[in-house]
Amino acid sequence: HPERMIEKEMRRDNTTITQNEYFAFSFDTFYDRRNGVAFTIASTGGRLDGQVSNEKDYNVDWNPVWRVSVQKFEQGWTLEAVVPFKSLRYRQGEAQVWGFQALRNNRWKNESSFLTKIPAIKGTGQGLMMFSRAATVVGLDAPKGTRALDIKPYVVSDLTTDRTANPPVSNDLHGDFGVDAKYGVTQNLTADFTYNTDFAQVEADEQQVNLTRFSLFFPEKREFFLENQGTFAFGGVPPTAAAGDVPILFYSRRIGLSQGGSVPIRGGGRLTGRIGRTSMGLLNMQSADLPKAGAASTNFSVVRVKRDVLRRSAIGVIASNRSAIERGTGNNQAYGVDGTFAFFDNLFASSYWARTDTEGVSGKSTSYRGNLEYLADRYGLQLERLVVGPQFTPEVGFVRRPNMRKSYGLVRFSPRPTKRFKAVRKFSYTGIASQVSNASGQVESRNVSLQFSTLFQNSDTFLVNADRIYELLPRPFNISRGVVVPQGGYDYDNLQVGYNFGQQWYLAGNLLAESGHFYSGDKKAIGFTRGRINLRSQLSVEPTISLNWVDLDEGSFTTRLFGSRITYTATPLMFLSALVQYNSSANTLAANVRLRWEYSPGSELFVVFNEQRDTLAPNVPELANRAIIVKLTRIFRF
């Protein structure tokens, strides 16, 4: 039924492609049964490519040079893809053995078909990455290994106004140039170099509302740090997404960013790849000084080595150094050892031990974790013990919550109903209990949660969460302007009800409402995230809404976050996107408009407009800063 196909996205590297009619294939080029690369093509011609680490971590920002063409006919559609060997890394030798998986997704009836049998619990995305179940390709003759060299120079010009600077800047015209290079040291090892690194074309962060006393996590979006990012993952936690309370030992946003502002990067290099069963990653970057941001010239270095053991397990070490810490004086080092172990199809264990040394700082500076998971289709279990010392501060990493000892347990029952519930694919009942105490043994947080969800055959999901929470504030908490919550212990309940609309609907997204007690009073909230108004495959509107009404004994306040991304895709390789956001907590109205055109494989033109306004101005939102940027890159392959 080609007339029923869902075709809503054709932009390259947009994950919404997987909510359309699509075909995908993946290669395990080293045949280690755990790592590889994946390619996804929608019936619209949109494409998605990414690197896979440890069968679960997917890096969508790997952008190899390859070509694809799509054609429709009366009974359906067909595609042809060409992937150059130069765009891949594989073992030495002409005769190759690779893993291979293929996936066809029929979105209108929410059906996925794989080349080989995949456990139902893995779904589509994880199934494509499950190389231990992939088919084996033999008789593949690869060209003799060549030390491929890619050189990608850029030129950039910008016109900037910044009224918050001292002194203010108005219509300052500036130009610059730089170069990135990629060199195949061997067929298995790749060196990347960058000089005068520029990230002007990167999309702005999506703003968040923070009603906790802990730091927010923002994902990395800069291409140089994203490729081979999975190599630096530590402790079984992917570096591409928020890890909750688990520290991340290498968080690349520490490089080139300081206290909310950008810091020039003079250059650096990276070596990643494999030697036999050993994966390795070495990175060294040098940033310039920026006195107005309080940033000194700093060198960042990271070393990561991981050895495959058994069938799908690995052990490894990591070490990092920062020559000048972000706040204060002195240097900082972090190092650790970790292990990830997979038994059978559904039993996983991971652990790590890490330590930091900061010049002039003494005290408990270690962290360790043990985690056990059973992830079957019908039953699930997770047990975790996490300890973070009060002085554990990896200055090239991210720690959301220091000084904690956390115990966590989860049990899940997920039956697939009988024919009596024809519209339902799966029910899920989950119970969670967690407790966090500090180094003195004092309980700071406790949470008991009961969750129920229903996955329907059409991919919609209904969910209900009920939480019983205890939170200890060791010191007064400035939660909003003029509202300070006193220190002490607080017990409160919270109820969440949500519905996730699948991409087959005109309006898709996740709708969530919650109500309950909050510290000394009450909180009500409503949010709509990952929204999408499906106008046509070339035009989309992606709204985001977050509203919080908080009424405490110490005062009442409301937070409002509105945003929308509007995208017009002229071709799969050219799009114009505008991200507009209003955040009442930060008193900002911001716009980020980007034109991206891949005029030749690997070569791009960017035109970017950024503007931020202060909404506390007496009359209309007052301009804080504005920039117009034009950037051109060109790749040369040797």
C-alpha cells in the first residue's frame, strides 16, 4: 500500500527519518560483533548515517562521504546507495569478512523486518545495532589499504553586535580561516587535526528550565568532537546523552566553552581506531586565553584504551589532564578503570573506579559504580550502587551531583497481551526505589516510583507515574527570583500522566501533565516536547512548550518556556531551519536561523543568523547580541 506510506522528513541527519517509511543497513567492518556503522534512507530521499559502539551507543553526527538515490514507482519505491571504501575503516588485507544487517520499516502499520532474527525487546534502532546477531558477509575483496588523506579548509565571515560586551560592539565585521584534516595512519587508525577551529555553524542549544539544585546537561553538537565519540565512553555510560547521576569523565563541552561563553580553540589533534582487539583514542586540544570570560590559555588531553574480552565484553582505562582549571588556579587530572560485560542476550554488568587530582585540593576524590541489568522482553531488573566523593572533580568531565552514595533498584513486568486487546502491543509495569546519602551517611534524597505504560500497535504510548519523594536541602535554595526555600527535609508526592503521539498523526509529540506537592507547597506543570506538526515532507514545525506553576510558602512563581523549530528542506542536502525560543527563567528571547547546503559530498555552505533579546526591557525585548555568519567548507580527498 504505497499510498499509505508515512513521508514526513527528508532532511539529512534528522532522527525523525526513522519515523517514516525507510530502509537501513549496517556494516560491522572489523567483524568484532559489537561495533560498526549504519546507514538509513527514507522514501523521501532523506538520509541518516552514524557510528555504533558496543551495540548501543549511536553517534548520528558521523558524516561520511557517500551517495544515495531514491525512485518511486507504482508498487512502491527503490533505492541505490554507494559507500566508498575510503569512507570506512576495516581490518588489514584484501579478503574481508564483515557483519551485515538490513532493516525495512513499514511505518504506517508499525512493522519492522530484519535480515536476521532480532529479539523483540531490541526494537528497530537497537536491532540494527545488534551486530552479534548480524549476518556474515564473506568473499568481499577490499582495495589494498591506502593512507587516505582528507583536507577540509574553511573560510568564515561574520558581522557581530554585542551590547553586553565591555565595551559594547556594534556591527563589527570579522573574517577568519582554518582547516581540518583527516589522515589514515593505517587502515585501522585515523588521525584528525584541526587548526583555528571554528564552530559558528553549530545549532544553538535547546533551552531548559531547571527547578533542581543540580547542573543541567547539554549535549555536544560540534562535529569535530562528535566523530568517534563512542571511543571515549567510560563506565558503560554513553557520552552522547545525559547520564543522570553517573559522572562522565570526558565531556567535550569543557573544551572551547567557559561559564556559558565560547573560547577560541587554537588547534589540536585526535588519534582513534583499533589495533587488533584493542580500541584506542588520544585527544589533545589547545584553547586560547579570553580575559573577558576569565578563561586562561588551557591544554586539554585525554587517553582512552579499551580491550575486547570474551564474546561481547570489554575492559579499559582512561586518563585526562587539564592544565588550568575553569575556576581558580592549578591543574587537574582524572583517571579510571572500567569494565562492561554482556552475558547471553539480556544480562549486562558494568563497573568503574575513578579518581581525580586537583592542585591545592585534598579530600575524598574517588568515584565508583557497580551496575547489573537484566533486559528481557517480558521481565526487567536493574541494581546499581554509585559513589561520588565530595572532591571528585574531573575538569574535562561532567558531574551532576557530587558527594553522594546512591542505591537504586528497578523491577519491570512487560506482558504482550492476548488477542483480547488487539490495539495494544505491550503493557509495562515498573517499580523503582532509590536513595541518596552524603559522605556523612545523612539521607539527602529518597524516591519510590510506580509506573505504568501502554504501547499501542500504532506506536502511540500512554503512561502514568506516581512518585513519593523525600528531599533534604543542606542549605537554602534560591529556586527563583526572590524565592528562597529554607534548608531542611521535605516530603512530597507527585503524579504524572502522559501520552506520546506517533509520527503518523498530523500533530505528533510527547504530552505530559503533572501535579503534586513540591517542597513547602505545590507544583503543577504541563509540557509538550519532541513535537512535530506534519505539514509535508519538505516543511515541518516542531513546537516545544513547558509551563510550571509553583506555589510555595516562601512565594509563588511561574516559568514559561516556548520554542519552535521550523524547517524547510529544499532537497535532502539543503535545508533552512529556524529555532526560536522564549525562556522566562533566563529572561531571553532567542533566534537561531541556519541554511545548510551540502553542495558536494563532504563540502558545505552555511549561512547563520543568531539573535538574543532581553525580555526584562521596559518596552519591547531589547537587543542583547546579534550575529550574521557565512561559512564555506570544501573537502579535498587524496
